[in-house]
Amino acid sequence: MTHVVPLIRTLQAAAPQTRLTWLVGKLEQKLVGDLPGVEFILFDKGKGREGMRATREALAGRRFDALLHMQVALRSNLLSLAVKADRRIGYDRARSKDLHGLFVNERIPARTGEHVLDAMASFIEPLGLKQTEVRWDIPIPAEAHAWAAEQLPGDTPTLLVSPMSSHTVRNWRVDRYAALIDHAMARGMRVALVGGPSPAERELADQILAAVKDAPMDLTGKDTLKRFMALLGRTSMILTPDSGPMHMANAAGTKVLGLHAASNPHRSGPYSDRRWCVDKYDAASRKFFGKPASEIPWGTKIEKAGVMDLVDVPAMVDRFEACADFLKIPLRG
């Protein structure tokens, strides 16, 4: 969802009189639903057919000049039928799936080697526009800033650890999270565990807390998306696998210690700055496919059991130290 915000900003700057409507998911709305100048229509996928029906009713009787159809899943393709639009812009043939081509009448330029954010930005090219600036400026309410200040008071250099991805095979091993936390705390960093309220995230946090030498702060399940964005504003860096929090952190300008082996950081890593990521994607390709990453299709996910074991602790410690040096954080010891 954060990848779409720069596109919205570009459209608003280039065509300020254009009315923008964003068909958005329930969770995503909690983060971006207060962007100024945008109408949001909710699709609650958790409600199944009822959610589809409610969205169709909200769109009934309306017509748009253009639909930017940036999702290729079959459910999204079917939902797009509720949007009556003269121009229906979708992905090029190589990136289409689930009959996506049947639901569009124009396609974005066919390219490979792009970051996901750049691919989404290209949806405005058929409109005669081009994204030349990437800007987020996601609104954060005062309440969220106040809560974050209570959790992380002062200006102590802070490392957030967001250990879980929705694709659990992308998660690092518990003992390795614990080792990096121990290293950061020994060097004088304030460390806080963050995550959602799901039982799986609570379990992972508890396993990490049981494995560390000294317990970090535990904010798991205590924040909201807006509060998390406010926490990022008080944070030096974040350790996380390829996940939503990674991209939220990038949007907030927080340095990302990214864990990559199952996915290609040049396609789906932190957009603005990948210097602090450990990239074992090529090693994963060689191990599981017997060929370098340059010889497999762009965007291939290597979500194999044990793939994240390729990311070792010394490599991440090196990135942590390099990032701290870049930020001029006076580490202890």
C-alpha cells in the first residue's frame, strides 16, 4: 500500500483538479485513509461475497475516466468489474496472471528489473505523466506521536525489531534475532520488539524474549499502524524481513536492516536505501535452483524451507555497525 502513495502524490501535483478514488482494503485504510484529497471506498476481503457486494453497491451508478488496475489476483480482477471506466489500465502481458488481461483495455510498458514501486508508478504513463519524485508524507495524528513519545522518550538511539513477515518462510531464526538484539543492546542501543496482535506474532516475540540475554522493550501488539509510523519517527533503524513494516519504515525515512534471501531486495526491498540490507538472494538461487539470480525470472520468490539460514549473524552485525557509523551513533564498547 505504501508503494501507491507516491503515485497519488504525483497525480495530485500534476493534475490537481482530478478527483481521485482509491479502492482500498480494510487494514490499508487504517494507514492511508486520511490522505488529503482522496476518496476512499472500502473493500473488506474478510467478508467474502458480502464484502464484494458492499463495494459494488458503493460504486453503483458511477463512472470514471480511468481505472488504474494495479492488482492481478483473480479476486481483484473480478472486483474491478464494479468499476465502470472508459480506460482500464493494467499490467503488461508478462506480469499478468489470473486472466488479468480480460479486465483491462490498456497496458503499462513492458519492463523487467523494476522495483515494485517503479512498476506501480508506470501506471500513470499511459495518462501522459511520469513519476519523477517519490514522496510519501503519510499523515500521523497527534495522538500517535504522543503515544510513541511515551514509549520511546528522549533521544536515545533506538533499534526496532519487527521479526515477522506474512510469508513466514521469510522470517529469520529466533536465535539469530536474539543475537543481533544482544549485540545492539551491548553497544548501548535501546531496542524494542514490535509486531501485530496475532497469536503467531505474540508467540514469536515470546520466543525471542526467552532467547536474549537482556530483555528489550516489548511493544508487540500494543501499537496501531499510525502509532507504528510515529514510533519509526523516533527510531534510528529497524531490523525486519521483507514485510509491510519494511516499506512503512522506508516511507518514514528510517534506515532498514533488511533480511533478504527468499526475495530479491532490488525488486521488493526498501525502495530508498538498500545499503543496510543483507542480500543472500543470489546465494539462495544458486542453492535451490542451481543457477545465479540473474538467470531466473525477475521477481521469483525463493520461499524454501531454510532459505533464511543463508543470512548469518556476522553479516547483519556488519550492516548494523555500518549503519550506526553512517548515522554517527556513538555506540558503547
